[in-house]
Amino acid sequence: MKKLKEKPRILLVLSRIYGGKTITNRIVEIVNNLQYIKPIYLFFDYNDYREYSVPKILRVSFFEPNIIIRKKYKATIKDKFDALFFQSDGLILGFYEMIKKYPVALALDSTPSLSHQIRIKYDSFNTFEKKLRDLKLRIEIALFCKMYSNIDFFLPRTNWVAHDLQMTYGIPLNRMYVTYCPHNLSLWKPKERKQNDKFILLFVGNDFRRKGGDFLLSLYDKYLSEHCILKIVSNDPGLPNGSIKKGVEVIKGITPENFKRLIEIYNSADLFIFPTKYEMLGLALTEALSMGLPVIARDVGGIKEIVKNNYNGYLMPYNSDISEWAEKIIFLIKNPHILKKFSYNSRKLAEDNFSMEKFSNTIRKVINGLIKLIPYYENKRKILL
């Protein structure tokens, strides 16, 4: 690597919205340990929607977060930089002119085309709405093709995303590094589980309805209440805290800051269930696998990459009904030796894919790649001037 006179300055534009907070925290932890660069952080947070407001007409479009983060950039970032690193493709449009002039890396959990594929499964549209959505998708694909063509390195969260980047947007595979979501596996690890009086079924996730909450409660009421206890970890404001009916407990107040409590809850469970209807991958799934939990999940997004039929659980067809789910769960309750095998395989899959060491190596490799490109882009900017 060619030595530069000063430490290279990397502007990291990182989302802390929804599940982005966890992956952002992991990136910051790694980057702060790289002594040979100067990181400059620009975070996108929930309160930015209030502090950097946009015209009402744009508040429901994908332009809104881009306008907000650009306003925040102008208001808060005074340092010059040599390269850019984005966590979320929902923030890159506001930096279009910079992306053409600097080396850039982008971490992303989906693409506009993949989000559209899931949305049409999840929502129902009339003919006119469908035409509008198809038109919007064509515009977004054309726009993001142009944006992606100027990005040097991609960190797709799954192979599902990597494949779409290649097939829909023409990005060569040698510019991609699949990352998944990393965990400190020395902390996120299973302990010897106590023999429960009753089998414990666990669900973790906010936005309860989108993640299949109504389906889950119906499944439990109709088929499972005599066989197991259901624990729901969620901060969804629509759910009360504590017991909501016999055998069902809602646990609220769990945040990334008190993750040790969450680890205890995972360790108390026998089986993780994830009937989500709209999902790219699901942070909770990677946590469950790290904790060695067998999983039953709906086949949506990139979930099929980490939940494998008859290996670490069951991947249920998107339109499967509650009786099909109940059959699988009751089978596992009655066959603890299969449950134990699935548990071992979940942890093994996590060790192969979710380690912080593996993620750290990827981040370093991409940062070093950006640094190597800095002289090239400096010359490019001089020519443009």
C-alpha cells in the first residue's frame, strides 16, 4: 500500500435506524481500532427527521432520508475527507456528486428491486397502484444503476443481495464482499440449557404485525397453548408488557445496551420462531443462531441462507398456514434428539459466518482498498478541475 503523507480521512455515513444501529455499532468498533486512518462519522438517527425537516411532498419518498442526511452533513461536517463509506444505500443519493469523485464503499441489506419483490408479496395493490409501483421501480433501478456504477466496493448483507447486484445492476462479483451480521461469539454463545418444565418458544422483533405477530398469536392459541410457553421480546408500542394471555409473555425494554439480558432470554428458550412477512434477513435470526437455537422461519428475503430445512430448523413456504407451522413445532417438541442436532448446526453455521473476526477482516480489506484508490481519485479530481 502506498504511504500517504497524512492519515487517510474516511467519511463514514452510517444509519442507526431500525436494525442499522447494530451493524453500525460493529463497524464503528472495528474502524476505531484502525490506527492508520482518521474516521469522520456522520450518523443518521431517528431524531434527524425532526431536526432536519423536508417538504411535506417528499416525506413519503425514498428521497427523504437522502435530503435529511445531506442537510446534516452541511450542518455538522467541517473536515475534508479522502474516501467515503456508507452503511445503507438509502443514504447515497444525497452524495451523488461526491461519489463520482472519491473512492466509495457501500454496505447494504437490500436493493430497490429486491425490496419491491418482497413488498408485492406483503401488500395488496389494485391495478392502478401496481402500475405506479412498477413505474417507480423502473425509475429507481435506472437511478441506482447510475449510482452503483460509481461505487468501488460493496458489502451486501447476503448472497441474495449480491446476486441481485450482479444480475439487475451489473456489478461484478469481484467488487463484493458478503458480510451477514456479525456478533461477538464469545459473548453470544449458548450455555447448557436447564430442562424446562414446559417447552419455551421464543420470538424477538419490533414492528410486531409486519413480522407476523398476528399469525404467531393465532398459531399459539389454536395449536400450541397446551404444548409450550411463548415468549415475545418486542418494544412495539402496540403490545402491553407482561402476560397478555395464559402462556404468553411479552418482554419489553430490551435494547442493544442491555444485550446481556437478551442473551439470558435466548438461553432460556428451546426453539426460535420467526413468521415475518417482510424481511431482508433479520438481526434476531443471526442472534438466535449464535445462541444455538433451532429456528422455524418464513422463506422471505435472504433468510434461506441461514435457515436450512432439516439442518438447523425448517424454512416454511411464504404462504404456509398455521397448521403447517404447528405440525413442525409439535414434531420438534416430541423429538428432542432432532432439536439437539438442529441446535448444534445453528451454532456451527453462526461460527462459520457471523464471527466478528471475519467481519473485521472484511472491513479492513475494504478500507485498505479505498486507501489504495485515493491517489487515483486525487488525480481524477485535478483533471476535472
